Amino acid sequence: MPLRQVPPVKRGKIPAATVARLPIYYRALTQLFERGEARVSSEELAEITGVTSAKLRKDLSYLGTYGTRGVGYEVEYLRFQIAREMGLNNEWPVVIVGLGNLGRALARYGGFGSRGFQIVGLFDHDQKLVGTKVKTGKSEIEILPANDLAKATKQLKAKLGVIAVPAEVAQKVCDDLVNAGVTSILNFAPIHLVTPKGVDVRRVDLASELQILAFHEQKKIEEKTA
Amino acid sequence: MPLRQVPPVKRGKIPAATVARLPIYYRALTQLFERGEARVSSEELAEITGVTSAKLRKDLSYLGTYGTRGVGYEVEYLRFQIAREMGLNNEWPVVIVGLGNLGRALARYGGFGSRGFQIVGLFDHDQKLVGTKVKTGKSEIEILPANDLAKATKQLKAKLGVIAVPAEVAQKVCDDLVNAGVTSILNFAPIHLVTPKGVDVRRVDLASELQILAFHEQKKIEEKTA
DNA sequence: GGGGATTTGTGCTTTTCTTCACAAATCTCT
DNA sequence: AGAGATTTGTGAAGAAAAGCACAAATCCCC
């Protein structure tokens, strides 16, 4: 009986569009795994995640060849490989700046504290909030003053930061985070952040999302009238 | 002196990538307008919004020719045109389903209630929440039981729905919304929703965003070690 | 009213992403 | 052990998006 070959890890840049989908596959695989499924075909996994099977297979092919022709993919194995590729086997410390409605929701949000991430610092400018505690996934964390941001973040060795402050102060907070060694930022402020090279920023803009939907609604109405 | 020509509205499909950027331009223009700026060049607007000027001009060109060569764009005029194109001059009624941490933050979030949108209905399955009120932008709204979702939403004539419930019940909620006449859905549950044709779904996946950043961090580390 | 300085709008090129379609690999059954 | 049924992995084609570069339009100033 032939031994399983050495993991055929592929080296080479993974397209951005693919990277953006890996978390979706990962989550679906986790679900399948918890349900006790041992194997899954590209067709099934594609159906669950809402992509085409060809796209899914191509996406996975950038990571390596983890499937078996005529059979499909081993759920647990594939899940592990994606996790490894995405660095989810590490535990990433995350700081959140701004604990208004949204920031607080994020801090409490289970999905954030889940697998791979741990919220280690909360900062706010508002003196009324400083000193109060917020329940994150596992523990309670005290909100620290925004002034301590740079020092504390450096100490906590956080490389990931979440910005949930008003647009007016977002760039300032961003600069502070970068100075503190943060190199990946999730920005909820509706503004373009300027960062030095090597710092990744992803923007999540809730109002924009609604507006995009409004655009589609608008088009539906125009079609009817036309 | 020549009269300004009839608005040269262009007809034809606007690329999805462009649509996704229109809200960003719109916001920047609003800012400029409030700051009292009368004109802006593609170069300036591009800088503010973090795109290249060529891309910006091409994006705008899908809407019509609203600029003046050698001069730039009139801030107020262009802003209005984008708003019109996106349907932001209407007031869209929105319902939110699920008022946990996130749903509540969204309900309170100013940006949602802002220009173009009005939150008209809140629903939750939890009996402890039903009957309590949540301050949205302008008014206070009572949380209604999820069972009333279909009927109430139909009555409220909401075409836009926000899903902020756990993944397990998201598809059920989605079906209810669609039955109630909702044709655009903003989905915060980490799951692919199946909808009939003609219903638009946009997914905002907070955990995915962090995971994508983790991927980039991972790569930075690998580069260093390599 | 003409020349020089701007800045838009867009045809063309390049890059990135998606889809197609099929050979290669594996399994099952007899 | 071979034939038939699956299902992956991937070249190649097609579609969408981004970037380039320049003609066309406008302004300003003399």
C-alpha cells in the first residue's frame, strides 16, 4: 500500500479574490466537521458556500492538491490546511479602539474572540468609558484611555487593530496603531486611511453596503417603470 | 453664452466594481460640500477616496459626463447626480432582524439612519427583548416578535432587510423577509443565503475580515523567516 | 482672440478573475 | 484485472476590472 505523499504545499502568490473566499470555505468545513462529515466533494462544498465548483477547486488548487480524484476532500484535513495557510493556528492578539455601539458589539461578538483571535486591549477617548469593563469571549477587559494606546499596544504585541471610532479621529488612531507596531487594520470608519507600505487595511463600511443595496432597488424600480 | 446642456445621463449597465465605489465618492463629496468646497478635480477626489484618478474618472463616466475639462467637477452637482443614480433621494424603509449586540449597534448606528434610510421595524425572537424599545437615529422603536416579521414588514413596505441573527436561523429569517416582499438583504450571519432570483444579498462577515488580515500577517512572518 | 496650462473622457493595453471542458486519478463492481 | 462511474486539477478561453496615455474641451491671461 502506497504511503500518503508529503503534503504537496504549493508556493506562489494566492490571488486576492481567492484569499477573500478562504474564510468562507473554512467556516463551511468547520460546520461539516462538527456534523461528523468525513468527506465532501467540491460540488457539495460549493453549494454550501455559494460559489461554483470550478471556482472552488481552482481556489483550493492555489494552496496545494489536497483532494483525491474520484473521491473528494477529507473535511478535517482540508480544514486544517486552510487554517494553516491563513495562520489560524496561531492566536492573534487584537486591540479595538473605540467602544461606542459598534466597538462594544465587536468586543462582545463571539466570532471575533473565536478561533485564532483574542481581544487583548480596548481603548477609548471618552473618560466616562475608561475604567469600565467589557465582557469579551472569555474574559473581561478594562477599557484603557486612548492616550495609552501606543504604549499598551506595543506591550501587548498586537499586530491586528480594529478601528471603530468616528471618521474625524480615525486617521489619528490609525497613525497611533501603526506607531505601536500594528500592521493590519480593520477599519469601520467611513474614511480612507493612509498608511505606510506594509500595513494592510480592510474597510468595512456599513452605510455603503446599504447604499449599494439601495442602488439595486432603484434599478429594479426603474426597470418596472421602463 | 451657451446654456448648460441637458443632463447627459448615460444608460447602460454600471460595473459592479464601480457601484461598490459610488458610496465612497458620495461620502467624500458630502464632506467637501459641507466644508464649502465648490469644485474638485478627479485628482483630489481620488486622493481623498484612495483610488487612482483614472479609475475615478472612468467610474464617473458610467453615470454621465458631469465634469468640465480643464476645470473639474462641481461638488454639489456631482454629489446630487450620484445620489440620484443610487436612489438616495428616496427614503428607504429598513427592517432589522435580530437585536443582539450587533443588531442593536446597527439600529443605533447613525450612519444607517442617515440620509436615504429609515429604520422602521425591529424584530427579535427573544421574548425578553420583545416589547423593549431601541433608540434609532430619530425616534424610538419597539422590538416586535419575530413571528410578526412577515406581516409587519409587508405593512411597513420595507424592501430592505438586515439580518443580524445567529447563522442557524438566518436562512429561515431570510425566507420570511423574502415572503414579506423584501428584495435586498444585508446579511451579517456567516452563512450563504439562498434566495430566489431578483433578491440581492450582500454579506458582511466580520470574522472573515479579521481572518483575511491574519492571512496577510502570516505572509509577512513567512517572508521574514524565508 | 490666440497661446499656454489644465483636466476631463475614453480607446487601448494589461492584469486579474471566472468559466469551461477534459485528461488524469481513483473507486467500485464483477 | 478490467470496464464504467466519479470527481479532482488545470490548461485555455472568456469576461471584468484596472491602468495608461492622449486628444478634446475649457480656462486664463495678455
